[in-house]
Amino acid sequence: MIDWMHPAFIMIVGAFFVPVFKGSLKKAYLLLVPFLAFVAVVYSQHGIYWVINFLGNELIFGRVDRLSLVLGMFLL
């Protein structure tokens, strides 16, 4: 099971399927993808995710704290 999904990943994957839809279904899909990313931000738990050690350094690809949640909700 995936612990955490980055909202930008949802937007990028959703963008690949935009050409598939036509007409009013496309308009609904264009509203659904950002809504799913917003839901991912709202339900994110505080913590550090996707930590990889590379050449003796820690690369952190996901850090969720109170400030990042507020900015994620505001900017999305």
C-alpha cells in the first residue's frame, strides 16, 4: 500500500489522460483531477516520506508539516 502520494504526481498522471476525453466529459475530467490532488493534500499526514540515501546524503522527496499543508491548499 502507498503511504503517501504527492499531489503533483496526481496532476501529472492526470494530464496524460486529457486527450482521451472529448466534450463535456473532458470538462468534468479537468475538474476531477485538481479535486483529487486537493483531497490528497487535505488527507496528508505529517511526516517525512520517500527518503533515499545517495552518496552519503539523505534525499527527502516528501515532507509534510503544517506550513506545507496550508501552502498546498492555497496554491492548488
